[in-house]
Amino acid sequence: QAHLVESGGGSVQAGGSLRLSCASSGYTGDIQFLAWFRQAPGREREGVASITRGGGSTYYADSVKGRFTVSQDQIKMMVFLQMNNLAPDDTATYYCAMSNQWIYYGEGRLSPSNYNSWGRGTQVTVSS
């Protein structure tokens, strides 16, 4: 399994931007999907965005479409999340995840159960 470490979280005002990064180490040769999830206090973990290794296909939660952009660096095996026009509802701990299994296009690409390597998270706080 890959070891993942997120960075880039912080506190911003509504309308601001943040860029999250996720670095990996360990064996990543079989990774097929990279994704971002988030979890707010008292809420279930939810998928935000996913991207295939190589960047050919992305999938976003409706709540972030047009505001967030996921990208990846296949050589460094890193994944990024550019978050623009942030809102208080985006406040959560953001987790990077990777999967070594194929996930058919659709909501499954944002399902936590389909990912088997996880980081410890980075906090994002958006104030109004």
C-alpha cells in the first residue's frame, strides 16, 4: 500500500482559494485512481473529486463542480486539488486516497470503499 501525506490546508475567507497536495511513498505501481474526500464534524466522509492515473478522466461531486479542479503528477505520483470560490460548507478535513482497483465511471469513483490507501487528512476552514 502507498503511504499518503496531505498538505496545503488552512483557513480562508469565503470566496478564497486553497491548493491541496498529496505526496505518496511506498509501492504505487498498481495505483489506478487518485481522489480527494472530505469529512465535516458529524457527517459522513464524502467524495470530492477523482482522477485516473495519467489524468485521462476526472469525476467530481456536484457540490464542487466548476469550483474545484483535481490534477495529478504521474511521475511523482502526487495528486492536487485546486479549490476556488470556497464557501463555509466546504469546511472539513480533506483526505487524499488512492485505489489499485479499476472503478467504472460514475459515483463509485467517489465511494470511500473503493479506495485502499489513505492519508491522515488536512484541515480546511472557510469563514463567512
